[in-house]
Amino acid sequence: MLKKLLVLSAIAASTVGVTQAQSLEERVEALEYAGYENWWSFSGSLEYRYDTVETTHNKAYTTNTFNGTSVARTAGEKNSAKHHRVFTELDMAATPSKKLSFYGRLAMTKYMNTLNKGGGSYIGDGAFNELGEGQGADNSKVFFERAFVNYSFTENLTFTVGRLPTIDGAPKHFQEGRPMMGQYPLLVFGGVFDGMALTYANSHNGHAFKFRGIYTPFNQRDIGVTHKPMSNTAGQDIKENVDAYSLMAEYEKTNMSWARRIHLIYQYLHFGGLDAFTNPNASTAQASSTTNFNVTRHVLNLEMNGIANTGLSLGFSYLMGNIKGTGDFQTLGTWYGTSNTDLDGDAWIANLNYEMPFQVLRKAILGFEYINSDDDVFLYDTTAKNKVGLYTGRGGKSMHVFWMQPIDQNFKFRVGYQKSENKKTNFLGGYVGTPIVIDDEATAFYSSLQFNF
């Protein structure tokens, strides 16, 4: 009996020792993790979207792509296509000190299981190759959609450098039912910009102000030949860095008697001397570009939320722009014309969202947006999820109506209808040479499953 008690006691003692040792290791690991957790945070989203799109060409016309392929449209021609796509974002933030903060986003956008990338290299892009992406040893690509640091010189003055949060600007967040996602209003230039900025922020009596200067140079060089500038077949050196400057002013006021929030952005953008077509390693036609593109634009973006203590939100974005094109591309002309051009073009976007007050609908949103653009406006949006060119038409009108239904705090379902008109293009790639009057109309129905984590 005594022997049994001694054996049981030994087993119990050894078990307690192991448990205590494990608990100590776990506690140390938890403390180490907590140290990182204090200044690192992660979040993200995944969206599956299905679009069915129909395009109607009401006028006959012929254009060329930038690689020289001729495209002919006949009057009354209709084309339809269906799209299954996945969009993924992983956001990260780090604040290792009171002065320094880092923000990044890893992003992936793709068609589902693309087995035939028609027109591509069938060595690198052949059937079934995509199904091994991420497991192969031939690359280790990671795409940062944004990666920038903020360094606070003072409480009010902040320096920013890196891949800036310029994409997905207002009013894209209206259709997502989210807070503002990008600093640039969409009509300024819808793309990913690298650069630096200096921001002064202050508030007074409930009024918040921000003033920001931004420098985002375009790099025009053969990155495989770093010791000299590129030159075209005319013997002209291409400007290595096209300086792009922007000035922003922001104003915000919250908790007013007539609205929960009002936010106003004015932005000025200018760059000149951009020659995006020269390629000395390509065909003579492409290397012969001497075009210069010069852009000046003023954009005003206004947003009002919770109007009259309801779920009503309104947005309005207005662009007043000017483009100048000089030079020549393969004797076809310059930006937006056959000869030197100096064109003004305006565009505007109006948004309306209404958050349903009924508890059973979990704050569902009914939304509507309407876009109007001049013939000679330059609109650029490289990150749009819509497949009808909703934000980039010329000389036409576009509209979008949608319903956003939350299932719970992490899952939303959206359905929508879009229609876009395009009344003008140019002979080469839509941007260069003889202007052509067209009458294209695209419509789409879509559904979207959105998960946030």
C-alpha cells in the first residue's frame, strides 16, 4: 500500500512539474507576443465578385491598339462576357514610437483559375501553370499596394514617404459602405503613387484642417541601363524624372445640428513633359515617340454624412482639368489629337447613400452614383473593380445603383447595376492621334461577397 502511494505521488509530482514548466513557457511567449502586439496590428478583407457585362457599339469605327493591332467595330455590334474575380487585402500597421508609424497593404487581384492567358507567353503563362503559383521556385513576388511611413516632427507636422495611399480615393468608399480608403479623390488620378508628402494638421473649436504638399515623380528610364537617360530615334534624351506636384487642403467638422459630419477636399495636381510611349528596345514605331503630356487639374470633393439625423449621406466630386499634348507618335499625332493640343475638360460625380433605419436590415445601404464627363477630359483609374469603365468614359454619362446588405459584422453581400456611355476616343490606344466620335454603351449586373477580418 505504501509503495502504491509513493508511486502515485511521484507521478503526480512529475505531472505538476511539466504543467508548471509549460505554463511558464506559455507565459513568456505571451509576454513576448504582447510586446509586439502593442505596436503591430493586422486586418484585411476578401471579396468574391461576379459580373455579367454587355457592350453595344452603336457606331462603326476603327482604332489601333498601342502594339499596332487594328480593332474594327460595326454599328449594332454587341459583346457579352462573364467575370469571376477575387480581391484580397491584408492591411498592417506599426507604431514603434510616438513619432514613427508604418502602414502597408499586401494585395492580390485575379480571375479565378486562369488556364489560358490568351496572347501571353505559353512558356510562362501556359495552361495550368497558374495552378502552381506560390509553390514554384521561379519567383517570390509579393505586391505592396501601399507601404509608407509617417514621421511626426511635431504634433502638427508630419513627413510621409513611400508608396502612398493614393488609390481607391473618394467616392469609391460610398459603394463599399466604408470610411474613406484613399487620400486622393478619384478624379485627381486613380493610381498607385510613390513619393513623399509634408502635412500640417490642426484643429480649432471643433474645426479640423489639413494642408499637404506632395511630390510624386514619374521615373522614365530604361531600368536595365542605369548610367544614362533613354533616347528616342530622333536622338532626343527622354526626361528622366517628370516632376509631379500636388497641393491638398482638407476641412472636417463633426456633430453639427444638421449633419453628423462634413468633409471637404481641394486638390491641385500638375506634371509636364511625360513621354510614356518611348521604348528604345522595342519596334522603331514605339521608339519614335516624341510626345509630351502635360496635365493640370483642380478637384473639389465634398462629403456629408448623417444629414438631418438620418442615414442619408451625399457626396459630390468635381474636376476642372487641362491637358496639353505636343510632339509626335509614329506620325500618328500627339495626346488627344493629330497635332499639338491644348484642351479643357471637366467631369463630376454625384453620390447618394441611404442607410436603412430598420433593425432587421442590419444597417443595409441603398446607393446611387451618377457620373458626367466632357469629350476632352482625361480620366484615369487603374484600380476600378467595375468592368464597364464607369469612371473613365469620355463625353458620356454613367450611373450605378446598388444594395449593400450586412449579414453580420464581418460579412456583407452586395448586388448592383451599372451603365456607362463613351462618346469619344482617339485612334491609337484611346489616347493618341485622330479623335473619333463613337457611341459605346456598356451595362453590367454584379454580385459581391465581402468578408472583413
